[in-house]
Amino acid sequence: LKRNGIYYLMYSDKFCQNSTYQVKVSTSKSPIGPWTYGAKNPILSTNSDTSVEGPGHHSMLLERDRHF
């Protein structure tokens, strides 16, 4: 994903079938790097009461120039 001149690389980390699974992000000014590890990682993870375990995959939507 590229937004406002910054590239965002979102990726899955750890084991998808248990609570260790996470989604993380890195950013770069170039599609070939170097990449900077996101300050708010992980962006998806199991919540503290474990009612959501292994949060699943993610996607981005664009609606009228707004990313979701």
C-alpha cells in the first residue's frame, strides 16, 4: 500500500492457529526498502481477555480517498 509517499508493508507473524498470531507493519519511502518496523506493532493480536484469539488475516479498503 502506498499513501502520501510512504509505502506500508503489512504481514503476518507467528503461528496462525493460536494466540501468538499477529499482523505487523513496516514503512519505507521506497518499495524496495529499507523498511522501518512500525512503532505501533502489532496492529492486530489476541486481546487481553483472549475472547479474540489469533485475529486472522487483514485487508485494506479505499472509499472516497479514505483507507480503512
